[in-house]
Amino acid sequence: MIQELGKRPYAIVQLRQDDKQASLYNMVGFQTNLKFKEQKRIFSKIPGLEQAEFVKYGVMHRNTYINSSKLLDNTYNLKNTPNLYFAGQITGVEGYVESISSGMVAALNASDVFWDGVKKHQFSEHTVIGALAKYISTPNEKFQPMNANFGILPELEGKKIKDKKMRYEKLAKRSLGQNIANMREIC
Amino acid sequence: MKDYITIIGGGLAGCEAAYQIAKRNIKVKLYEMKPQKYSPAHSNENLAEIVCSNSFKSNLLTNACGLLKEELRRLDSLLIKIADETKVPAGQALAVDRENFSKRVTEEIEKNPYIEVIKEEVVDIKQMIKDGIVIIATGPLTSDSLAKEIQKITSQEKLYFFDAAAPIIEKDSINFDIAFYGDRYHQEKKKEETIEEWKERLTKQEREEQSYINLPMNQEEYENFWQELIEAEVVTLHEFEKREIFEGCMPIEIMAKRGIDTLRFGPLKPVGFDDPRTRKKTICHCTIKAR
């Protein structure tokens, strides 16, 4: 058992489990464009990684996205082109879950149009799904890809709650309470 | 009007869209260019191949991405369901076994009677949208020819940007005299815990909790590392590739160049841990740890 805690480190490099067997770990936050031999040389200087085997080196890759703030509406539908939707990171949503979210919204509305000719899934901006759809489709001179975050949701009514966690809890409740119920109804 | 909806791109967005449309009794033609053609980051034949991190981020409702996942679960998202089913331990985060995840998505999509997967690169969208609904979900590594086509349809000039992926290391090659397990957010002392209980929990956790490995640095080690990092040689980018980087996936060397302490307040923050190298060790064999 720990008798006494040691000093707080000056910095910590974290590795995150990458496969089910827990045999591979990725370096958290270490996306990089360094040359492979430089990665090997420099990252091996991190205490504990002197003999590290790199299964994969960090790479930079291209990203492609359209200016959705000008081009799309909040169902990920190209304005003035009723037959064409976009989904995934090409719309400027950033991240896996965000991509899934955009695929969901585009698909629900495309299905609506297929059967009835009318889009019915314009999600409330009180949900993260709806807030993201609204974010990417709102005119913005400096449009940049966006992750899910509470900053894109409308503020809570009433006095501002100072405690972040409590505020986020309220925002989550607001989304899941009333609005998801509505989502279900129209699905 | 066509009696099906076309989806271009079998990544996360395209697969979720295909499932949702099929669920509403509409036929889907899902186009995927692999294995005929691969992007620079993709390497296997499966649909929904993930290449950046294996983490779908936090599962907490007090995190916006966690809340988004919960909303999607309630809308019967196939991909979140499979992510839940193929998760690996990662503290409060939902991280998946990549291989397993994309294999399971591929199976679900391929066995769906409403979905036809067509392994071809699409180059002509204009024709497709004439008499049918199309969803373009070609991702951050959209092929050049299709990107040009999208540029034409949307009258866009700029479509290319950059993002980045982190290195992966074999656990067995890590020196556990220095490295230790532990999830930053479980490390802090809980209000209701006594000091003794807390220490005991940390000891136990370091034995059992394997989702994160931590590598502590002292000031000298950190500063040397930082110096090397900012002077390191980077890969030269192609002429046509315009460099624009955004916070979510910023290369570590770029972040480091912002200042000597930027990493310490970012991904390398020491919060929540002590450095075991500076712990006093006891002699009693029953309490000695393997370091």
C-alpha cells in the first residue's frame, strides 16, 4: 500500500488503451506531423518509453469540408438542391459521434422526403444533435469544423448557474427531458 | 423518381444513414470506394473504419459529446449501439476495439436486405441527383475526383485542410519502473474518503485499472523534451495542400511552439497524480509494489 504520496510530476504523458487485449496504447494528444525517425528519436526520450516499440507513427492527413454555413440548412440539405444531402466530417462537424449525428439527421429527413415530400426532423437546438445542425448551417464568416460542446446550446433560462457541472447537468436534463420525447414522437 | 436513396461513402456517417433509411423501408445503394481505392489513412476493407483515435470520448451526460451519444442511443443509432458493444475499458470515455467495431458494422450493413453495398468510386454526382435523393458522406479524405465534383456543385473554392493521428505503442515495450496505470479523474481524493481509504484505492487501482498508462516527467525532463520537440524535423507538405489546423486535432509540435508551458496545461497536464518515483517505499514485502 502507498505509505506516502510522492511529488506532483511536472508533466504527465498519458497513453490510452487502444485494443481489447490492452496490448496497444496510443499517445493521448500526440497527433503529429514529425518525420517517423524524429518521432522515434524524440518520443523515446519520454521517461518509460526508452525502449518503446512504435506500432504506428503519428500522421497528418488531409481534411476536406464544405462551407456548410453558407451551403446547408439544418437538415444537412444543400440549399436549392432538394435531392442532395451531406453528412459526416465533410459538413464541418468534427469527431466520430458528431459524424454519426449528422448521418442520422440527414437520413431521417431524406426518408421523410422520400415518403411524404416534406422534411420533418428539424431537431430542437436544445439538443446537441440540433445544436450541431444549427451551428453548421448558421452563416459564419470564419466557419471552422466543430465538436459537440455546450457552448453551441442556447443558455438556460433564469439566473446563470456558476457551477459548471450543475449547469451541464441542467442542460443535459433539458435536452433529454422534453426534447428527446419530441424526437421519439416524430420518428 | 428512383425507388432508392443513394449514399456515397461507407464511413461512420454513411453507415448510420444507411441503417436509418433502411429501417424506414427504403432501399439504399451505399457506395464505398474501398478496396478498389484507398485514402492515405485507410487500410482495411471494412466499412466504418476508424483511423484517428479509438475513443468516442466521454460517456458522461455532463459532457456535450456524452450527451450527444445518449441522444443518439434514444434515436436507435446503430453505430453507437455497436460502439457500446465493442467497447474497451477507458474510464469515463467510450473507447472501442477498432477492428471489432468496424467488423460488426460491416456485418450489420451487409446483411440488411434493404441495403446494397457497391464497391466503386463515384465520380458523377450530377447524374445521380437528377432523379433520386443522394447523401454525400465521403469524409475528411474525399477522393480528389469526387472533391472536384463537389466543388463544382457547391461553387466552392476551398475544400482541403489537415488533421492528424497519434502514434501507437506496444505495452510490453514500456518501462513500468517509471510508468504507472491510472485514470486521472479517479485519482483525486473523494470527499467521503479518509486519507487511508484513498491511498488504498489508489494502490488497488494502479494494479487493476489498465485503461490509461501515465509517464511522469520532472521539470528537467519536460524542458528537454519540449526543446527537442520544437526543433524536430517535420514532414514536408505537398504544394497543393494548404495548411490550416484547428484545435481539435492540432499536431503536438505546433501546440508546443506556442510556448514552453502550453503542453503542461494541455494534454500533458500533471493534474491528479503523484510521481511514484518520488514516493517513499516501505520494506514490508506485503506492501511493496512492482516498481
